[in-house]
Amino acid sequence: MRIAHHRRVLVGAAASATAAMLVLTGTPADAQPASPAAASSANADTTALTQLAEGYLQQRADMLTTTRPTARAATARVRATRSMSAQVQDDLAALVAKGKRYKDVDGGYTKAQVDVEVADTSVTGQSATLQVIERTRLYLPFTPQEVADGAPEYEEVSVPHTVKFTQGSDGAWLLSSDTADTKGGPTPTTQVSDVDAVDGGDDGGGKAEEDEGSKDAASGTAPLPGNSDDSGDKREVRGYGYGYGKMVAYADKYWDHHNSAWRTYGTDCTNFISQAMHAGGWGPKGGAIIQRSSNKYWFYGPTTWTTSYTWAAAENWYWFAKKHSKRTKILDNVWKMAKADVLQADWGRDDNIDHTMIVTKKYRGTPYLTYHTSDTHNKSLKKLLSDHPRAWWYAHRT
């Protein structure tokens, strides 16, 4: 979709200015002082509605940081309908708890910066709907020198939202609902969920022709002594001739703005990893339509029907990469991963792999993962393990 508007929101003065426009609607709308958006008619311009949406999303991101306001104060800055005010309050409290957990496991985030793109806006009578993409940077507690030495400066997430507003009797636009597109992967950092991650959406895979037997044992998660393999760049011993730096560079470039040369799947995580492996020198194997349902082959075609199951489906990819091609081997511990290694997750321990990620940074022994669905760049392994304590993990040495 064509981007209609692009605006950056910063924590601090800019965020405070935006926040000043937003007030809690726990009492009738006509009892509230008018905000700049309140003077808008049903034909309110996109800018006013966008300011409300981005201010709300900034409030959510701020709650994850170590410099967050109180949940009550943040809720009081969001002008919403009665029912949405209650949901906002619950969500912000849950994000506070999440932020505290993240601080305990690896220092958390020091600040948040939200960048909102509006793909579409529809205003009809007293209702307005915005299709927006939230792009958030969550800054990590590293010094400039540590960043120069290889630490990630921030984690990034990209989340599509459908944000709806209703116009009150005083003409003010009130936030009435926010639906984030989080299907098919782990819950994005700036979102909350009552359930563990679930598999969902089309990934172009299916039951393979082969009876594959049992997988290798899942990789252990116990921390290693010391800061093992700090740089994550020790690749010369492998001798496979793959371009590991190219794999990482591809993931860094296309983690959010998907490469239009390839199709995007409903669940896109493994498609993205296959693209990165291809960029690093993995050659296709096979290519005939009759081979697409066999895990022995790995190839991309102009349609899903001419593409192998192993290309974009996490479970099928495992069997091609590890068993049939031997292009990867399973590490006995996730902390041994280096840059360009691949991590897969079986959320429910049902012996079916659901999600695929690539290591794009490693610093002081901690790998940082990048993936599609939901689009995320440089999320620490420590946070992922704390998010999904029940999962089985398969760490592939590529």
C-alpha cells in the first residue's frame, strides 16, 4: 500500500507535547476539555488522527522502559472510550510487568522511539479507521563504546495495527479499538498476550513424503560459564564456503521492509531465513513440481505450487537443513550459537517446529535474533527464553 503519512515520535519533549493532547475519558466526553483533535469534524484530517494514534503507541512502548511513567499517568494521557480506557489500563499494566521482567533478565530498555506509518485512513461520519505500521526502537543499556565494540544499540519491532476512533459529543476523537496483527509468531515486544505463541497462517508447507523418525534432542538452555564466543564471528573452522556475513547483512536489511523479489507468506519466518541462507550461498536442490513435498529438496519457484515445502515451512526446513542436506547440525546448547546460526522453536513441545530465526548479533555471550512474523530485529535470546519458558529450541550451526 502507498504510504500516506510518516511521522516520528520521540521520548522526551516531543512525546510530552503529544501526550499533552491526550486525556483519559473515564467520564462522559462532553465533560472533558477539548484537545486539538476535538475541533475536527467528521472530516478530520489524517494528521490529527495520526497524532492520536502515535501518541497512544508511544505510551505503550514507554511502559517497557526503565524510565517509564506510572501506568495511571500513562492511561490518563490516552483519550479513549469507556471500554477502551479499561483495556488500555490493563495493557499498560501488563507492559509494565513485561518491562520489569526484561530488566531482570538482561537490563531491559532505557528508552523507546516510535515511528508510525499510516497506510490508509477512512473517515465516515463519526467513525475513523487507520491502518498503521508501528515501528519501534527499544534502546538497550549499552554505552556508545560497547555499541562500537559490537553490542546492538537497540531492538526493533514492526507491527501492523488497525486503530479505530469514535467522535464524542464535543467533537473530540476517542480511541475505540486497537487490533494488532500478531498472528503466526511470537508476541511482538510492544504487545501483550494471555497465551503462548501459536503457529498460524499459511507457510507453504505440509506433510512430507518421508517418514523422518525422531528429531535430535532439543538444544539446552543452561547458561555457559563465562562469555563464550563473544564476537560470534568464528567461522573459519567450518570450511563450508558460505558467506555468513552476507546472511547477516541480508537479515539486517530486510527484517522489516520485505524484499519484493520474493513473495511473503502468511507465516513468513522460514521464507525469510531461506532467503538469507540463499544470499549466503545455499544453492537450490531440486526444482521439479513432483519434488516439492519431499524434504530432500529445497527450491523456490514463481508460485507456491512450484516451491518446495522446505523453503518456507519451519518443520520441513529442519529436515532438509539438518538431515538430508547436512547443511546444519544441531548444537547441544543455544548459547553456543554464533552470527548467522539459525534458531527454531517448538512452542508447544508437540514435536512440530513453529518458528525460525537467525542470529544477527552476538555480544558478551548473548545471541540476538532477527525474524519475520512478527518482524523483529536483534531481540536478545535472554528475553526470548523468558517469554517462552515451555518451548523446545533447536539451534542450528549453519
